[in-house]
Amino acid sequence: MWDGEQFTALVDWTYSPYILAGSGQTNRLGVMVQGDKFSMYANGYLLGEAYDDTYSEGKFGVYFGTSGNEAYQAEMDEIAYWKLP
């Protein structure tokens, strides 16, 4: 969660066998938000859920980061959203 000044993780970084690691891999990531419930997916598998009611509305985006690996590269080629009924 980004408030314009500070990043707060709703879920700590966690290993998952459903996230494909290594050079040349492609992963499809998803987040479903229903009220204060956030469900995170990778490649069609539920990774985990978090609850947060800090904001009643907002925007979303993508942030790529690394922790000291200068050779790390990431690309995103598509982003989409659906408004739930």
C-alpha cells in the first residue's frame, strides 16, 4: 500500500512454487479486492489473502523492485482491471 510517501506491505514477501523463477519466465499475477479483502494470485493459484480497511477507494498500479541485485530485470506487457458487480 502506498500513501504517497511510504510503502506498507499488506503481506510479507513469501516463497511460492506457483511463481516461476529464473531467466525468461512469465508469470501472470492477479489481485482481487472485495471490500477490505485482498486476494493475491499467481498463474491461477491463490497465494494468500490480506485484510485492510484503510481506504474506501483508490488507484492501483505496479511497482518492481530489487534488494541489491543489479542484474535484475522485469517487464510488464499488459495490465487490466474488471469492476465486480
